Amino acid sequence: MVVDNKTRPEAELSRPHDQYTRTISPRKRDPQRGRQAESEAGLDHYQVRSWRAWYAHITLSMLAHAGAVSDASQCGGYDKQDLARRSLLAHAGKRRKTERIEGRLVKSAPEEIILGDVSVTRIKEFYGSVEMTPAEFFPGSTPQSWEQHRDWLAPDFWNPGTNEVRVALQTWLLRSGGRTILVDTGAGNHKERPYAPFWSHRDTDFLDNLAAAGARPQDVDLVVNTHLHTDHVGWNTRLDGRSWVPTFPNATYLIPQRDFDFWNPANNNPSVFGRGNQNVFEDSVTPVRDAGLVQLWDGVHRIDGNLKLELAPGHTPGSSVLHLESGSDRALFVGDLVHTPHQIVEPDNNSCFCEDPAEARATRQRLFGLAATTGALVFPAHLPGPGGVQVERRGTRFAISDWAGFSRIS
């Protein structure tokens, strides 16, 4: 829907309609599909560590590469009827609520939405503050812009009281064409991350949450790593004694060739991350490659009749997007193209982790345009709240017209 800018106040152009109130009535999951392993609720106790030490290092690294990182160098500087009928925004019946203490996640039964012939389940690993202000996380954004959108950014995506951004760490479990597919694998447990201490030595119930969705590690057929940052590949492997072994031994791991080459320590490529990705290739990529489970791809990779991977560079050289097209339903699993819904209304604002800021902006604009044109639901890797958004054009800008139907992580 196109809105004439002259007929609406500027503040309304990027404001969602009524937050979380326009999702369609629930659609319950078929109780015969999968195993709903019920377990007593229990806290995942995280040793929550500050990102600020990491950011001090990243800042020094980016200063060393000044000119190559553009605005990332500031990082650490402290027809509606049709929409209504579509299952795109329908969500599963609520089971057990997710309760949250800052930085801790309670085990919870899964929820599912159905898009054409594909089911989408949200597997949660973490929700909370990452101890970064909007200015640190998104150096190009302004305090005024966050304040302008406070009524829908807070509390799920931003805590104005502490001025800290909130994120989720989650994996998307897809069932398509008879196969079980995971999109990104989070931070993982027991990983040593000396320059990313926030993600070090986690001990979470991710695999229990996955089992509650009816998927054991041996049931997984495909793992899609949209890119190779530390918080997207962690559960590629698990610790067995003193060795890292594939978590999903029967799966093919789809990894972008360009990210494989970029993050391979043998190539010694400089990064805005500095050494923030240290150990990631060795403990989360090399073991699955050595096991013969990795398939490298470039450009476009067709998974099945419903799913297609496409290169979407900028955040990293090999960042990718998974397109879902099934029946009349569309979705985009965009990895780290978006970290916060604020980037939808302000798409020129990159996170400070983007390797090529100009290319990241161009990719974001292109994919938001595609989502607005096709009605695709956008699923980022780190979006808390209801997990995904519907994007539309309003005049020359993008806006959030609706939210996905998953229960809020709050």
C-alpha cells in the first residue's frame, strides 16, 4: 500500500499499525506432526558477560583498518483482504509461555506457523540485553530516531531505561519436502570466545528446545549457515570429550563459499570484527568439513521447490538470504541483514558488524523492496518480540505493516 506523504504526519510514516494486535487468529499445529517432548520449565543459567571488552578490541581493530570500514569505524564509540486470508501471519496455539529474566531463557514448548507447504518453528536460545547502546550497535542512528519510535521499540527491542538494545538468539526449524532444515545454529555451548566473551562458555537448553519441536540431532537433514559469525554457527558442533564433533551427523551443512574463504584463518583476511571471530572456524566449521558434511555454494542455490538460497553480501562477503515461496506464501530468512526493526524504518543504518557498509545498505534496500512487493514475511536471526515482520512501502519509505504471529519473547 502506498501512502501519500502529504496526507500523513511524518511521525506516522514509519509507525506500525497497532503493535502485535493485527495478527490473524491462531492456527494450531497438527498434534500428530512431530514429537512434542514436554519437560518441566527450568532456567538456562547463562554466565552473562559484557560485550564491552570485545568492543574495545573491535574499536582498535577498526581504527587500524580506517577507511576500509566506513561508518563501521564508529562501532564501540560508546489487497488487505488477501493479506488477511493468508497463513503467512497465522500462528500456532499458545502452549507454555516463555518467561524471561534478563539474559536467561526458560525452556518452552515450540510454536509453529505454516507457509504454504512449509512449517516454520522458532527454536530459542537466548533473549536479553547485549549491553550495547543503539549508538554502539548502530553507529549511524540518532537518539532522536529511537525516541521517535519508542512506543513500539520498547520494551521488546530496546530498553529506554538502560538505553540498551535487546536481541534474540534463535534458530529457524523448517520442514519442507520431507526434510528437516535448520537456518543458523546460534552460539552453541562450551565455546571458547576470548574476544567475544558474551558468547563464551554458554550452557543452554537449545537441544532440549529443538527436541520439544520434534527434531533430534540425527533427524536434521540440512543446516543452513547464512554466514559464519560466531552466533550463527555455534551448534554446528558439540563437545564430545575434548573434541568438537558435528551436532547433526546426518545433515548436509550449506555454507557460502565466500564466507568460508573470508573467515578461513589461513587466508588472514582483516575484518571489522578484529579477532572477534577467533576459534569459530576451527571449532564450528572445520569439524563438519573434515567429516565430509559441508557443501559450499555461491550465487544461488536451490534447495527444493519451496526454498532457495541467494547471496546477499554486505554484512559479510558471503551473507545470504533464504527465500521461501510456497503456494501464495512468501518469506525471507535474512540472517543479520536486520538486527532490529528500527532498521526497517531506517534502512540506511547498518550494525557496526557490517564488513562492507555500502553494500549492506544496498542489499537491505533491495530485499525490503522485494518483501514489500511480494508480501513476504521477513524473519531476521535476532528479532525478539513476535519474531518477524511484514514490510510495506509508505511513500518513499519502508514501514512495518504487521508482525509475525509467534508469541512475544518478553
